Amino acid sequence: MTSARTTEMELTHYPQPEGFASSYGIFQEYYSTHEPFAGSSNIAVVGACAMGIMYMWIIPMFILLKCYPRLRLWATPVGLTIMCLSLGLGSLATNITHLIISQGIMYAIGGGLAWTPILFYIEEWWVLRRGFAYGATMAGLGLSGAIMPIVLQWLLESYGFRTTLRVCALSFVALNFPVLFFFKPRLPPSLSTQSRSFDMSFWTCSNFLVLQSCSILQGLGYFLPAIYLPTFARSLGASGIESTVTIILLNGSACIGSFCMGAAVDRFDVTYCIGLTALGSTLTVFLLWGLSTSLAPLYAFCLLYGALAGSNSSSWSAIMRDTKEKRRGADSGMIFACLSAGKGVANLCSGPLSEALLHAGAWRAGFAYGSGYGALITFTGATALLSGWGLAAKKLGLF
């Protein structure tokens, strides 16, 4: 059951700190070719920290807001304030370490704090079609991530990174704070659970462990295209706007995929949904990105990969549901937080790992495999394939 006060439209307009972080590929391309960061190592670590720590930060924030429900109303405005401050400080950066601390770590901490209250609001407002509710929320990430890249590209090329980060900070204030007045819990804080004990027995549940491992494997490779696609497009001769289109297509199709996955897992077995998207993602990586020598197949890859791989997090509602059926005392929000943390760890590892893959050198192969990105493409495809192993585990009776 849902209330008119919590509609699909409201969910997609909830403050989406991940939308900015998912557009980091635009900054990656700029930082790697402009002073004072050109030639620096670990540029990808900034984006990995922004997304990875944000995913991981949800666990301590969930515990805090679970124990002290009165803080939920303040969490999002405080988190948004930290995010704006982090971008302001990032505009003063003179080296990559400064960016890692500000645009990476500090932004992630604020984003995790701003986003966590929605876990409680969805649980309070939605009972039926909860998977679609989570899908609508994740679609907001794709929607904002599809709009931001073209604005960021224009700002960076016209005014540089310092002005761009300051404009983004002010825009967060202007666009997000008014929306907060429309998001309220269904229950007053006095009636919310204030338990300080958590049933973690779901960590002994086989289906959770298998699907958690699938999510981690998927996270190891999923974020790499979003970071490197604009730079790869440039290597094919793309202009600034043409390289930006890769991120727009990737995030825009993820919005559609999230809606579809959220609706699908309400009706079908989540293991099959994850398995099919994993197989589809694998094929798009190896057959489209790997064989790309022009922008047309690369754009096709962005559309299909975004829709398939970008929908993965929308399956978490079904994992939560199935896990609670076996461990009834478990808290759905804590299950979600642990799934998020697992993907965050994978994302955090993907930053330095991707730097190592790029330093592997060019392969003696054709198409994109010989472009210097061959190891990166192969790793992305391999992790996508392994992320669907839950389907094989189920067929083997492991859960």
C-alpha cells in the first residue's frame, strides 16, 4: 500500500548524491588533461572514493538513525551541507590528494548521510510493490546522471574545474533543499523503533551470501565504464560533446533499467533476473565495447550496458524480501545497508585496480582490445559474467 504523499515521481526527485558521483567520468577526462592535475596518478581514485565510501557509509548511518529516529529529519539537510562544503573545498585543490579528500571522501560521507533516511521512508510508506519503489529510487540516480554530464562538460570547458565545483555546490542548495519539505516519515519519531540491537542472522543465510557475492563481483567492474568511457571516446576521435554522450546514454538507460528491474523482481525470481542481466552485460562488453572502432557501436554499448548492468541495485529489494522470509528477525534496512557496503568495497577497490589495468599496456589485438583499454574491457566483462553465478548456484541447490 502506498500514500499519495509518496509517489514514484517524488522518489525520483529525492536528493540523489550518487548522480553527481556517477558523472565523474567527465571530471576524469578533464583532470587528466588539464593543469594542475595532468599526468597525475590516482585520478580515478577520486571517483571510486566518492561512490565506494558513500555505499559503505550507509551501514553506520543506518545504525545511528535506527537507534535515534529523531535524527532522521536532520540527516539529509546536514548531509547536503557537507556535500556542498566538500565541493567548495575541492574547488581550492592543487593536487589529486586534495581532490580525494574533498570531492572523494568528504562528498561520500555527506552523500551517505543525505541518502540513508529514504531506507526508512520506503519501509514505512510501501508494502506492496516495494521492489518498484526501490527501482524508482535507483532510477533517480540514472536520471540525474543523464542530465548532469552535458552541464558539467560545458562548465568545465568554459570556466574550469574551480568554478564548476562552486556552481555545483550552489546548485545543490538551490535544487535540493526545497524538495526536503515534501519528504516526511509516515510515523512520528516517537512511534519509530528505537532498538539498539540488530539481528545479523541473515549472514548465515545461504541465498543472502550468494547474492551478496554476486553484487560485489558486479561492483568490481560496473563502475569502470562510467569513469573511462569519455576518455576512450576521445581516443576514437570524439569531440567533447560526443564523448559526454557516452555518460548520458549510460546513466539515462540505467534509469529505464532500474524501473524495469524493480518491477520484474516483484513478479519473478530475483536470481533469474540477476542472471539474465549479468549475461546480457557480459555480451555487450565483449561484443560491443571490445569491438568498437567508432562511436556507433560504443553508443550502442552505453545504452545496453547501462540498462542491464545499471539495474543491478534495484534487485536488492527482492534479496531483502527473500532473506527476511528465511530470517524473519532481520531488519530489511540492515540487509540493504550490507548489500550497499559490499558494492562500496568493490567500487573502492576498482579505482586503484583500474589504474593497474591501464598500465598493463596495449595488447597485440584488434579493435578496442588493442587500444590500451584491453585489460580494462576484459576485466569488466569477466566480472559481469561472474556476477551471475547465483543462477548456477541455485541450479546446483546451494540455496
